[in-house]
Amino acid sequence: MKKLIAALFAAVLMSLGLVGFSTGSATAACPYTGCIPTSTSASGSVDGKFLTVTANVTTAGNDQPRGTVKITADRIGGKGFKSRGASVQAAADGVKLKLQRAGTWEITVTYVPTGNSVYSSSSTSFTVVIRRG
């Protein structure tokens, strides 16, 4: 009987010790939508009237975010507006925009994650000059 009481007492002390020495609460890596930051980079090359925009969306780690990339071209100082959408993988291969008017264009690339995704949206922009001549 003494051994049973001693074992029970030791078990109680051990469980109290484990609970008493817990240093923090348990947390999941990312239980909410939009909590993992992403980074969007883009570049463009001009070939006549066509602008080919290449976009890349990255995140910490080795997972590839899923979603769409919205590419918007807005002519600075005049009328003209173009918009295209593509999947993240297709944007890495390049998306063509036909810009018919000469001038300076501001290109905005915005990553939009799929619904209920753990990734957050991100965007970048750059300017390109279209010359006719």
C-alpha cells in the first residue's frame, strides 16, 4: 500500500511539475487567412507595340503561392488603360499587353491569393516608355 501511495504521489508531483514549467501557449504556424507575407517582383520588355510583363510571387520557405496576378497598365499624363489577369505560374512565363499609344506607362502587378489562402496579397509597380518612330 505504501508503494501505491508513493507512486500516486510521484505521478501527481510529476504532472504538476510539467504543467508548472510550461513556458508558453501552444500556437499554430498560421491558423488565419492572409498571415504569411508574399513578395511580388516584375519586369517588362518592349517589342514594338507589345509589352511583355514577367511577374514572380515568392514567400518565405519553398512553397509556391497559388492565385492570380493582375497586371494593370495606366498611361501617365493621358488617356489609356489596359488590364490583364493570369495565374501565378503563367505570369512567370510572361504576359503580353498591347499598348497602342506612345508615352510613359505605369505598370502595376498585384498578386491576389485564392480564397481562404494563408498568403497575403502583395504588389509592385514600374514605369515603361513606349516610343513610336
